[in-house]
Amino acid sequence: SPMNPRASLRTLFAAALTLLATTSCLAASFTAEMVDTRGGKTRTGTFHFQDGSYRYTAIEDGRETVIIVDGKSGLMRALMPEKKVYIEAGPEHPINLWVNPFACFAHYARTRDLAKQGAEAVGGVPCVKQVASGGGQVFATAWVSDEWAFPLKVETQLDGRRVELLTLRAGPVEDSLFKLPEGYSLMKEPEPEVPAWAAQVPSTPVLTPPFEKTLKAGEMVRVLPVAGRHISLSVTNRGKESSAFFSVAFGKGRPLSEPGGNTMNLDEAQEVSAVHTETPAQAEAIVMRVVRGSLHFKAAWAAPETARRPFPEASPEAADSAESGKAPGFSLSAPHTAEVAERILVEWMGSGSPEDAVVIAKPGQGPGSFLAKALLREGSPVKLWTPAEPGDYELRVVAGKPPKVMTTLALPVTDVKAMVDPSASVPAGDWIEVQWSGPAREGDIISVAKANQGPGSNLGSTPVKAGNPLRLRAPSEPGDYEVRYILSRGPRKLASAPVTTRPVSAELEAPAQGVAGTELEVYWTGPGYAEDYICVARTIQSGGSNLSSQPTRKGNPLKLKLPREPGDLELRYVVGRGNRVLVRKPLKVVAP
């Protein structure tokens, strides 16, 4: 049957695996099995890697697809042997941001906060887990091999997709695999589709900040940019179901950036914020649209920061360079100092490529290394998150390939203080009331953990935005723990205080024998937490498994359904948080 070019393009790009834009190429070769899992389906193919270039084959909709990527230029060629045609696309092709999990991760690694979370192996190969997040939400996670300088696994949380390279076999790969075969012709790429909702934008209500409005799935509003003002958004999920939205600049009948790459998922009670800096010359409107659920929007005008260091005056050398037609130098303007994990605005002046960047780095770091990054194509000012650790850092403009530092500006980053004051002792599994003070950054949490756990691990947590004081569930196992204030960007422990959880007990009163298929009446005493339950289980089942159960919140006594097969079982009182069994009582189920 005739091939649909649009469907073919999506299929090809959905299968493509691209290198991270910042990954360096090592002189190494390997072959691996590629496993791509999405939408409940798993596809496999063979993956070849050599000196930064790679090739793999995959079966999509019954057709063989061959992907070849050049390691130096990043150019991708997607070959369709059936038609002897191919598609070419550069490494920053926008369609990759929403169909390609590796490109998606690279995008979020550049535009969100990137944190390393320790070493983990993928298929037996040591890797470093890297998480791209922002606003309290994880967008994508990658496991990058130090040996190969290549991501061997990527998960994109927005669509639940996972790609893995397994069974790596080091060794030479034929050069011919990475060349375009003879007899293939270039297939022209169709224009990207304009989303259906774009046609509704001209009739969408125009709201002027400040305002508050609740929108449901499919509803949207727009704000018209004003010169010299930024648009500050705060979006809250006040419902009990997960919701999602995006806010994008809009012009000439279409979104100016891919909405899928800007979509934010919000769980119950979650709040995120965003700032739009577009001017009337850059966008006709800022469109806010709810994709799923219901969300409350709060918008206000925000003035650009004024307490900033001025741009340095241009030197005579720079003026001479500009008059001669050469590319002028760069200048930076930023706050005199900043706090840890603070978002700052950095203005820049100069002439460079959209792929050049403003970064935060430690003095002495190589030009290709950084702690935070924003591309020049985002405009001026750019937004950067300061590091989680205090110290002397510097802002840089980095340009070119290989990267070169064009200018620097010192940026001292000062520390912040925090305090937690929890209840000294509570029953295991009960609520801990915590008074706290701290910077209250987006995503910061109060957590409870064992003393030897790292700052990124815990046994329970509550966002600081929940209030002060706030309540935190204690572990279900009695013992000594600590309550912590965790700075989300890092993560970093700012403060801690000890807390002890005391043992709790329970009792069950019920007949020692019941008839199969009937109900058994059970009286109980115990802590009665909201998640606690009484259950019937086999003696070999773990605390979280059972044959039938009833939550304690349904009353006392409870009636439990007995299984249809006779046997020696047991009744249990289980603390739901952690599925800890407090008491077991033998129960014999007999035939009717």
C-alpha cells in the first residue's frame, strides 16, 4: 500500500536514538541490542556504534527502517529500503523533542536542572544516573556510560517511554555501515502539522494580569506580551487527579515552540511556576492550555530585575572589531551576588550562534564543563539556577565547537540557613508535626530518613509548601530517625533533628475457624491509621499480600470474605504504610 509520508516521518523519528548534544565522542566501537518499550509494546533491533557515529535497524509497522547518524555533524539519515528513499534531519530537529526519548532528555538537560544521582549499571555496564527536573517534576532520566560517553538507557516520564542498549559487545564495526548506500534518493520532509487547537487561539479570551482563573481540559486563555514586562505564572492542581498543561509563545498561526516539550504534569496539591519573558516583537500571545484535568492559574506582571551590575562599556578594541565587520565581543550583566539554588536572570550582549550558551561554572573548569546552562536562542535575559553549594563561581558565555569561553563574570553564591523542630517522639506510623524555617525553594521538602541515608533518599516526605507547621508520616518500624530540611536542587541536607518512633501494638478477636466462602466477623484494636487494614492471608505471604482485606476505617467489627478453598490461614492486622504486620492470629478455613 502507498506509504503515508507523515506517518513514515513520525515512525522514523520515533525510532531514532540521538547522542546527547554535549556528549563527547570517544574512539571506541561496540554492537548492542536496542530495546524500545512504549505504549505497552517492546521493539528490538541491532545497534552499531563507532567513534561517535551509530546505526541501527528496527521494524516499524512491518517495515524495516535503518537509522544512520554522523558523530561529527549530528546529521541523521533515516533510510527506507523498501522505497530506496531517505530523510535527513539535523541534531536539533524539533520533532525529536517529542518522539525521541534521547533527544527529549538532551532538551531537558539543557533547559531544566540536571542532577547526578549516583552510579547504576545498565546491562552490567557501569553508568551514572542523571535526572532532568524542574518545578518539583522529573521530566527525563538517563543512565550515561563513562566508558562509552554514551547514554545506555533513557526514560521519559511524560510518556512513560524507555529505551535501553543491552548486551554490548566491544569490537570493530564496518565503516560501510555508516555511509549512505548508492541508489537512495532524498525524500522531502513535509511541513510540521499545526495543532488543531491553534485555530481556536484568535477567539480565545484575552486576559490581562493580574488575574486568577480555573481551566478544565481543553480550555485555554491568552495574554498579550507587553514591552518591559514579564509574565509570571503560578499553576496549582487543587483537585485529586493528576493534571497537565502547557504555556507557549504563539505567533503566525502556530506555537513558536513544541507544546509537548513544555507540558507540565501536576499531582494533587502540586504547584509550579513559570516566567515568560517574550516581547511583542517575539510573540503575538502567550497561550495557556490545560491538557488533562483541571488547574488554577494565577498570573501577574513581573518587572525585570533592577539591582544588577551594568554592562561594561565597550572597549576601543571591541569598537574597532565591530567597525571592521568582525564579530563583536560579549558582555554579561547579573546580580552582584546570589543565594544557593536561586533562579537568577542574566542579561547578555553580543553576536553569536543560537547554540552558544550562558553557563555557570567553577573557576578553572574546562570550557565544555558547567553547572547550569541556557542557550542564547532563549533571548536576553536568560534564567539560570545557581548551584546548591555555596562558593565562588563565574558566569560565562561559551561559544563554538570546540567550545571557547568568550567572557566571564564573577558570581559569589552565598549559603542559606534552615531549621527543623519535629515532635521528639511519636508512635510508629503516626504523624510527626514539624516546625521549620528555610529558603522554601520550589521542590524543597521536609523528610524523615535513617541517619545513614543520603539526602536524595528518605522514608517519607512532605513539600514545604504544605505549610508551617506541617505534618510528616513517621516510618512504621520503631526506632531512631531524623527529620530533615532538603534543598531539592542538589539534593542537599540543610538541617536535621532527631525523632524516635515508639512501638505500637494491635489485637484481633475472631473465631479460630470459619467456613469457606462465607464472611468472618473480626474485632480489632490497634493504631487505626487511615491506611491500616485487617486481612486474611496464607502464612507464606508477605506483609503486603493477602487473600481478602478490609480497611480499619470501615469500622469495628469488620467482616472479611473467606476464600472458597479450605486451608490453614491467618488473620493479620497490617499497618498500611510499609505493610508492617503487627499481629497474626491462626485461622482454619473448613469446607461447607
